[in-house]
Amino acid sequence: MPTNATSILLVDDEAAVIVLVQRSLEKAGYTVFVGSDYDTAMVMFDAHASEIDLLLTDICLPGKTGIDIARDCLQKKTGLRVLFMSGWVGAEFLAYVGIPKEDPHFLAKPFRRSTLLERVQQILASTDQNLWFEAGSDRANSEGAGG
């Protein structure tokens, strides 16, 4: 069970998703900071970078993507854990953004509360920082994956 020392930056542009995910995470004992797009996420990250252990972000956001947020946050904080989520889970979308099938750093929407909490715990406990987009994949840019 997490302690209040474990903090998550949650980024999604859908208010209903934010409410449900934030509530689930907080009930599980996590501290949650929220952003709804690239700019608000980066402001929140900059204000709380030393506290944030995990970035949980939707891939498709207006303007810059969740992948952009992850890249920029990882440049500022080595060792940050990242978990992406998206309702766009078709094979064409996943291939376009370069997400390997069954990647542990990706959670398809909709998901159950238990699945969310299990995956968050898995990513926080993992020593694997091999994120698929760090290998130079530029396919997931703000022009193609947003929206």
C-alpha cells in the first residue's frame, strides 16, 4: 500500500476521467497533482518535481501530447516513472505512435480501478526505465497524435 509520500502527476483533458482516476488514486493513498494539457502539466511538474514519482498521462491531448510531457519531464527528473493511457487503442494508432503491443507503460481506456492501481504499483516498483519513445521514435509528435 502506498504512503502519502508517493505522488502522481495525472494529466488528462477529460474532466470526468480526471475526477474518477484522481479519486481512485487518492483512495489508494497516493497524492495526486493534476494537469489538463501540456502547459498546466508542466507548471504543476515544475512546482512539485521533487515530490512526483509517477507521470500518468493521456497520450492524446490538445496541442502537445502526453509523450511530449513525458519527454520534457524526464529531461528535468531522471528516474521519473511514466504510465501512458489512451482510449485510442486500435492497432493503427498504436503502430503510429510506436507503442509495442502489451507495453507495461501503456494502459488502454476504459480500465477498471483495480487494473489502474495494479499497473501504477507495477510501474512504481519496476526498475525498468526502458520507455519505447526514448529510443528516438519521433512518430508520436504533437501534429499526429493530439486531439
